[in-house]
Amino acid sequence: MIPGERPDRRLAPRPLPAHLTSAAGLWLSSRIALPFLKSASLPLSRVGQRLRALADEIAAFGRDEVAVALDAELARRAEAYLVGLEAYRRHPYRRPAAEPAVLWREGATRLLDHSPGGAGPAVLVVPSLVNRWHVLDLLPERSFLNHLAGHGLRPLVIDWGRPGAAEIGLDVEGCVDRLDRAFAAAAQAAGEPLGVLGYCMGGLFAVALALRRERQVRGLALLATPWDFHAERQAHARFLGLLGDCLPAPEPAAATMPVELVQSLFFLLDPFLAERKFVRFAGLDPSGAEARGFVALEDWINDGVPLPLAAARDCLCSWYGENQPGRGAWRVTGRPVSPQALRCPALVVIPGRDRIVPPASAEPLTAIPEAEVLRPPLGHVGMMSAARAPAMLWQPIGCWLRARLGAA
């Protein structure tokens, strides 16, 4: 979606068939399970204990009465879910049309100057390949990039863009090479030294870049960056590695991993999230700030881009399947990418409520010799979207960068 363009929300949330099916499955399974709850053989676990206690409560209250109440609640949730979806699709909010100035481009990748005056120490901001950079600039009144610019820094943002002909065959190493050339353009435009900030998988690229440019990087901030991909959800990570093995060779006819497939991987982390979100959204004042923030975030989530196929295979196979970063086996142009080898000050942000990058996955980055660590009680996306994020996180990040870059 081009900023200011009317987003096509008809198929949102993506993948819509999966979200609708999971919601219907949740409602139906709740009703079907009720008659069998008392007689079912439950595991000797905390969940099993809670289910046995629930079965006793249902029996005491009356099974028929509970069934009637459950039917009413399921009907209410189904109606609210559909009302929420329709309210989202019809909401008038649109992302502003203005875009930052473009300082450099290569293929689909652009370097954007997000500082209106073009002044202040520069910070190269590296987002993930998976989603657009707009989460860093979600709303005019709630923008991480605006916050940095408003506190004397000059954010220069990588926009990876929608893969085209120049991205056929672009793998992870090629992404780091391209990022290195963007760094050179940023240094030429803004002077040296630079700060570098990586968000999510952009943080892995940022570590590789900082090792190449260690004399020019004054400070490295890593936000919710995975490193040990087997630290918590090992089975899930290995499954993604197997999926990567199934991807075809990158050819012009099949040069990208489709958005729907990328979105499906996030769907698997919490299949019932959309049901909860849109049931809640149905109860919000559509003209209120909370509804506006919800719509801005959903538009970003649903406006994904496909991944270059070679890069997708590297991420799935080398990172998730083989856990190369976590094992110390990841190399770029033959050089090990090791956090322990970094010789620049680093700020490692590990959000405690992150379900996309579990805290244990990011923990190895605390081994960077000059690392400072922040552990905000925020989620992965909440770092950029939560109302309390500016005071809790953005302010400390801005202060840390200013101190490292010598800002007055």
C-alpha cells in the first residue's frame, strides 16, 4: 500500500480464511467439549487441574444452564467478531501521503531521511524484511522515528521495499551487502560516526553490519532481535527449517515467498488472536484514539510484502532450522557474525512480553562486551505501538543514542 492510498481491507486480517476457520473452530469446539468435560480423562498437569475444577463448577451450577449461557456467549462473540471486522474495513483512517526524502536507492531498497531539517547525529534504522518500516512511524502522534528526530537525532531508515527483478536471488548475505552500501550512502550524506539501530530480524543484519563497520559505528541498539532460535520454541523453529527446505529455487517465475505464506507463519504463533482483537475492537468508539491506533496497526500488519525467495530460505533454514546464530556458526562473506566480537557500545532491548521473539532468544546478545540491557514489560509490536512505550522505552533509547553520538 502506498501511503495515503485507500487500503484494501476486504481480505484482512490476512490470511482471512485461516482466521475465520480458527474462530469458528474455537466457538464450535467450546460447545462440543462441554458434554464430555466431566467424563474426559484429563492430564495430571496444571491445565488438567483447572479443567477438573471447571467441570466441578459446571456440575454444581447445572449443566443445562451452563449450556444455554455458553450458547448465548458464543453467539455474542461471533456477532461481535463480524461487527469488528466490518468496523475495521469501513474505518476512515488512512496513512498520511507524505513520505520522507529518498537519499539513496538500490533495486527496491531505499534510504529515507526521516528528519525534517536533516540535522543532528544520524542513526541508521534497520527494520525487518518481513514487514514494512511503517511500524516505526505508526501515527503522527505516536511515532518512534518522530520521537528520535524530535530529540535531536537524524533517523535514516531502510525501506526494503517490494522485491522486484533486482531482488531475484537476493539472499541474507546479499541483504547485508546492500545494507553496507546504504551505510556508506548514509555516512556520506550525514557524516560520521553513525549509530545503528536494528529492529527484530533487522537486528541480525545490524550486528553483521557493525562488525564490518566497527570503526564507524559509535553505538548499536538492538530491539527484540532473535539470536538463539532454539532457545524456547525449538520444535516450531525446526518446522520452519523444514518449510524452508521445501521452497523452490529462486527463478523469475517464483522469485518471492508470498505474503499469505509469510502471514500464515505468524498466524501459527497464536491462531485465535484475531478473534480476540476484533471482538474487542467492536466495542471501541470508532472515532476515538484507541480505535485509530488499532486501525493503523492492523493496516501495517496486513500490508506485508513478499520475501525474496533466497533470503526466505536462508532465514528459515539457516536461522530457524539450523540455529546458526545461536550456535556461533553464522557467517557472512566467510566472517563469523559473533556478538562477542563487537567492540562498539551496544544497547540490547529484550521486551519481557514478546511472543514473536521470546526473551530467551535475544538473551545471547547480552554477551556483547559493552552491552547495556533494557527489559521493558512490553510486547514485540507494543514497543512501537503501546501508549506507554514513549516514556518507558523510546526516551531511554533516545538518551542512550544521543550520549553515544555526542549530541549536545
